[in-house]
Amino acid sequence: MASLPYRPEIDGLRAIAVSAVIVFHLNGDWLPGGYLGVDVFFVISGYLITSIIRSDLEDGSFSFRRFWARRIRRILPAMLLVTLFTAVMSLRFTFPPDRPQLGLQAMSALMSIANVCFWRTTGNYWGSDAETSPFLHLWSLSVEEQFYLFHPVLLVVVFRL
């Protein structure tokens, strides 16, 4: 598997993107477009992942199994911990009739389809129904995981053509 040289400017862009999102969530009036940091982070991830896959394809070492196993080892432990902790806290601090919906959101996060769940159940990421969910932060992780699932397949097809 290819290893890219360390790029401090990429870490700087990541820091700016994450900071913008945090400031936006603290108070949307302070940085109204701060949510765009998520998009910047996605572009950076896409660039890095595409670079790694391309390099591996060029030297004949690309493996779907190895690629997906690395993503799973990197993402799954933290996602399980966050989802479990959030679910336990939700049971303690939420109104009982809201718990089935929160359970659905937790399960959708574990299946990497939280973005679809929020779209289907709240209709709008910015809506009040979405804002009250403690699992809302997992929608972007689901988008990232879906990217990791489909993007390598697309790159392999394009590389072989």
C-alpha cells in the first residue's frame, strides 16, 4: 500500500475546516458558512484516498480487501464507542416516546446510512427535528463511509479502461 509523504498544508486545511464547523455549531451567527468546513474535509479526504488508490493501482498492489480493512480499523472502533455512549446517554436523558426514533438513528449510523435515515425521517438536515438528535453528527461519517465503499470501485474501473 502506498504511503503519501506528510503534507503539513493538508493538516492546516483540515484544522481550518474542523475549526469552522466547531465555530458554526457554537453559534451560527459567528461564522454563517462554517458548515462548509465539512465539504472542505470531504474534498481533502477524496484527494488523499484517490492519491493512495491511484499509486497502488499504478504499481499493481491495490487490494479492495486491504483498503476496506484499513478503513474499518480506523473508523469502526471510534464509531462504535461514540454510538454506544450516545445511545446510553440518550436512554438516560431523552423523553421515552423519542427513544424508538433515536434507536433507528443509532442503527442507521452503525450501518453507515445515517445520512439517508436523517433525510428520510427529518426531511431536512437543518430542520428542528434533525437538530434535536444526538446522532446528527454521524451523518457525515456515513457519507464518508459510502465514499470509501464506492469510490475505489469507480477508480479501478476507470484505471482498467
